[in-house]
Amino acid sequence: MSTLRVALVQVATGADLDANLALVAEQTARAAEAGARLVVFPEATMRGFGLPLRPVAEPLDGPWASGVREVAARHGVVVVVGMFTPSADGRVVNTLLVTGPGVEASYDKIHLYDAFGFAESATVAPGDAPVVVEVDGVGVGLATCYDVRFPDLFTTLADRGAQVVCLPASWGAGPGKVDQWQVLVRARALDSTTYVLAAGQAEPGAAGLDLTGRAAAPTGVGHSLAVAPDGTVLAQTGDAPDLLVLDLDLDAVERVRAVLPVLANRRRDLA
């Protein structure tokens, strides 16, 4: 059986970039010690939403990203982490940095969270390119938070070779939102017949984080989860900071696709 050991890190991040980088270092060390090869952090790990983003945005060779790169190299693992890079129009880009042995890539969030009274596009510029990387020979697709509401991105990632999709998030709180999150993550796994690794920001209160001035922002609800290609929830957290480590049976992707060939059965002529 071919397997990939992965870790989902649920943390709550604030304003201090150094403190947030220290969280990345601490949790990556824990995940690596447990044998993980791929470590997935939430969206906005660099700095949480509801705080100024433009002053901290930096290119992928800047000091914060370089710090993550050093952490990944030190522990010999691939890290996926949410950060912010500059946009030419004065906004920022909501970027996932993917770095580690043999892997150096990034993904810019395509679908911006202009919903439930929040306008991410006011300060964030969208990306336009789906991204799939290889980790230990395994196709790993990338998506961010609100992307989970758009099935076509996930089927596109599967078409491009993804067996696993990493989904960092900072999910907005509200009535029914945790249920929506869980349903959507499971649905996208079924749509794409991939593993979906959904790593969310912890609920700030459960993490002891001060939300003064940030209450209207999507600061996270926790409930990270790993879902199999058949929609089965393999592991999940509550709302507090946590770490999930699990082995993915990669042969299961082909087994599920053999009995549930939704990718092959799609009517592309109707798009």
C-alpha cells in the first residue's frame, strides 16, 4: 500500500509576524517528529484577518517566507502555509506558500470572500491559475477557504493530477457556518475523488486570542478535517488549536475512481 503521512495544523494567528512564524516552527517540529511529510497550516497564518495586511505583505523571497522555508528545510518536510504577497494595484494577494525538499511553489486564492457581509476583494486581488505540485511523487492540489464553494476548481485540480487537495482556511463564523464548512469539504472530496485536507484557523476565543477590532472579520471557527475520496471523514478537530497526523492510503484514490468515475462521466460539452 502506498501511503503519505500528512499533518493538519489548527492555530489562531494574530498581528505579530514573528510570533506567527514561531507557531509555524513549533508545529512543524511536532508534525515532523510524528513522521509527517506534508504539513498544512491555515490561510492567513502570516497575519490573521481583521488586521492591516498591506503593511506586512512581502514577496515570496521576503523574510517571513524565507523563515518558513528554513523551517521546512530544517525538518525535511513540505509546508503549506497562508501568507500575503503584494499586488501591483495596491491590494495584497492571498497566497499559499508551498516549500520543502524538492518543492517550491505558490498559489494565489482565486475566489475571494465577498459574501456574508465581508468584502475580501476590497483589500485582496484574486489569482487566476490552479496549481498542482508533487510531494513524494503524489499530486497535491491547492485551494483556499472560499474556493471550497466552487466545485470546478477541485475537478480541475483532479484533472491535472491531484490525488490530494490542501485547503487552508480562515472560515467566517455565523449561524450554520460550521455545518456548511463540513458539508462543502466532504462534497468537494466526492466531486474530485481526492483526499481533501482542510486546515482552518482555530476559533479565537478557544485559542485565548484577543479579537478587539477584528470581530467582523473571518477569523476562524476551527473544525479542521481530513476527508477521503469517498467523502468519509477520517479525522477532525474541535474549535481549539490542535494537530492532526494521519496516513493517506493513496491506492484508495484509484479504487474510488474505479467505482465512482465522476471525473470520467462529466458532460464537458454542457459547460
